[in-house]
Amino acid sequence: MKIAIIVASSRPGWSTRRLYRALRGRGHRVAYVNVKELTLLVDHGVELRVGRAPFDPDAVLVRELGMNVSLEQFLARLSLLEALEELGVLVVNPWRGILAARNKMLSTLLFRRAGLRVPRSILTESMGGAIRFAGEERRVVVKPLSGSLGLGSFLVTDPDQMYHIASLLLEVGRPVYAQRFVERVGGADIRAFVVGGRVVAAVERLPPPGGWKTNVARGGRPRPTRLSDEEVEAVVRAAEALNLYYAGVDAARGVDGGFYIFEANAMPNWRGLYHATGVDPAEEIAGLVERLVRRGGEE
């Protein structure tokens, strides 16, 4: 089987390299393809090329579309994925799921629609709306609407702080997206790795001393955890709500007894999870791709 791994940089990350090796180990022909090298041609039909060569893989795994890209670039890259789907190529994850995961408020809406518990959240371009939200809540987390690794998130504890942060965001044309800070059992949140409707591994992530961010990239310390049946059901439903074949779902056990879903990553990394649990999702994802190709995209 010919499999292309879509990247947006010249140096694929650790998790992407693990996936490459897992697929090669199963006997597949695997190649990295930089999304910037793809060309889409539409006339009486649809054609994709890499340089001058036809681009006709059996499956595509999307590992990077770029973070610091323009809106036009991001939309163009989603169009490439739609074209692949139109040509009957299996795309993991599909562009609609990637788009939903990239937009945190859209994710929140879809989680809520699926019956999952989410923190009270706000999306606004109104300074007054942002300040009122900060005043109504004891602590809120202001996050980039589209972002990862915990970068650009701020813990706000009073309306004055919100005023300064919102001023900076609104001045550069960015909306304010914020959520009530969930008081978490033991101060930890959860990263559950879902593949094909199954939780293959989960970790609790503890913040560094004096900190509150639990992302491994920001100094969070992962340790294995077991999810209850209800928690497993919730994180699987979160991935399904965004139509993702696989996902890293972020959640938390609240001190109020609730199990909260925060977001899902459609192109998750898993180095910290692997070192904490010994489980390599690369093998699970490789097996999922094989099953999906055999079944025409139906798991």
C-alpha cells in the first residue's frame, strides 16, 4: 500500500517519525510529502501532483498543516484534503475533523451537542463581554481560538487582568476565547489517546511546581491513569463528535465530581504519553489505516 504522510516542515517530529517506522515495518511504501509541494488541478476532473508527478496514494495521514500560516494557506490546504477525499483516497484525519478541532469554540459546541460536559466558555469581540465574564467567574483561562502546546494561554483571576489581555487581542483583530478554570482533582488533567473508537492509553498530566499548565511541552509531568467506563465513553464520544479517526482528547476530573472535556487534537503528538505508559499509538494508527483501506473508510 502506498501511504503519504503530510507534513509542513523539513524535519518531521518524533511522533511522526514513529508513525513512519510503524507503517514501513508493516511492509507499506511510505513517503513524507510536504503540503507546500502539492498542486491541485481542477477541470473536467480532479488531479493532484507532487512537482510534475501524479499524487495517487492509497492513504494519506495528515500530521502537519502548519501553525503560523495565513487563513488563505490553511483553507488551501483543507481544499487539498477535500480533493483527495473526492478521489477516493483515505485521509486520516478528514479535513472537517481537523477544522473542528482547530477551532476550539466549534469543538466546544460539538462536544456539548454530543451530551458531553464542557466548562462554561465565551467567545467575543466585545471588551465589555470579556470583562463581564471575568467578573462572573473566579478564575478563567484565556486561550488562542486556534493553538496547541499550551502556548498563548493565560490564567485570569480578575477583570483588570482580562482588560489588559483582551485589549491586546482585540487590537490585533483576534477574538477573546475563554473558559472557566476547572478545579481539577489533584491539580491534574487527562490526555486520552483515542484510536478507532478505543482508548489505547491515557495519562494524567501534573503541572510543574508553582504552575498551572499541564501540557508536557510546558513542563507538565505525565503519569499513567486508568479511566472509568464512563470516562472512556466520554473521550471516545468527544473524538466521534469531531469525526476524528484518532485524537488526543484533553479532559479533567473536576473537584465538583464532573468529567469535563476541553478539546481534542486532530494531529496529536505522543512522546510524553509513550514514555509514561509504554504504549506506542503509532502501531495502533497503522493498524487502523490498514483496516480503513480494506473497508473503504468505514471502521
